[in-house]
Amino acid sequence: MCPACGVDRLDLDEDEVREAVRAEAEKRLERRMAREVTAIGAITAAVVAPVIPFAGIAGFALAGPLAALATRVYQAKRRDSALAVYAVRRRRLAAELAPAVAGVGGGAEPGDPVDPARLDLYALLRWLGASLDNNST
């Protein structure tokens, strides 16, 4: 029973309940990340805005790299932030998918970090161990 509202809790041994909990956690993490990105963008805009009348278009060009730098600094300083969680996920996926890219020529040079978004469907299917012929289930 929930101490806050008195509702009976669901059994965490059920797959559907665990999946619902994971989905809710992912939704909250995405909301946190959106707030963090918005805050970094607003701060970057506030820093760049006074420069724009003097620098013109160069001030706008400065905003993108400054926002990227601010994001990296934020991830490094706030290790529990949603942006840091997503950065760790990207690094982990890149490391896990590296053998798939190396085996099928996914467009990466040896030693380059792997971008999972660049993998084609067949490379992902091979990595997952799925059969590519139409007769298997």
C-alpha cells in the first residue's frame, strides 16, 4: 500500500508492471533533458545577445559552438544530469555496436567512434543475431 495515497501497489514481478515503470522513468528522463537543453539554450542566448549588435552575423555563428561547449561542461559538472545519462548511453551503444560496424563496413574508419544512427538495418540485424532469410521466424 502506498503510504502517500493509500492505493494498493502493483506486483513488480509482472512484466507489464516493470515495463510501465521503465516507460515512466524514460519519460521523466526525457522531460529532464528537455528542461536542461532549454536552460542551456536560454543562457547561451542571453550571453550572445549583447554581442550581436556589434558582431552581427558572427554573433549568431558564435551561439551554436558556445551552446555545444556549455552542454559538454554541464555534462562534466553534473554527472547525474539527464544530458550526462544520454551521453553515457551514446558511448555505451557505440562501444557495443563497434563489432557490427567493423564487420559490415558501416562507414566508419578504424579507430573512429561509432555512431549507431549511421548503421544500416542489416548491420543491426546481424548484431542482434537475427536471421536475414525470409523463411525463418
